[in-house]
Amino acid sequence: MKKIELFYSPVCPHCPKARELLKEYKAATPGFEYTEVDTYTSEGVDRGMSINVMAVPSFVVDDEIKLVGWPFTAEDISKAIQ
């Protein structure tokens, strides 16, 4: 199973849209799981720095940054996972 993460910030104006899209994608895609990483926590900063996340929202698959910034679509997510 792939490790999928969404890096977000509570002060980012676009992150709520990305988070909502991932929740909708999860509801529509059996077996899809992901973790949200809050970059306003020390754990989130450490995790982001370990794979060079420099912007939010960032969609990461198996420690590889696949999508950065907004907008992205459910189709973009599907392509990034493949």
C-alpha cells in the first residue's frame, strides 16, 4: 500500500479546498487512505523538511512530492497515485 500524505497549513487560503477534495476522493474511492500533515506543528515541520516540502498544499506519494499548490483535481490525484 502506498503512503499518501497531504501537507497543509491552517493559515493557507487554499488548503481547505484541497482537504475537502481529498475527503471527497476518499469517500468515492474504496481503499484510498491518506494522512494529513499540519505544517504548523513541530512534527509536521520535521516531516516536511525530511522530504523537502516547501509549499502547501502538497500531495505526497511514497515520499515523492506529486502535486504542489492549488488547484488540483480528483483526476490529478488518480494520476499521481499511479
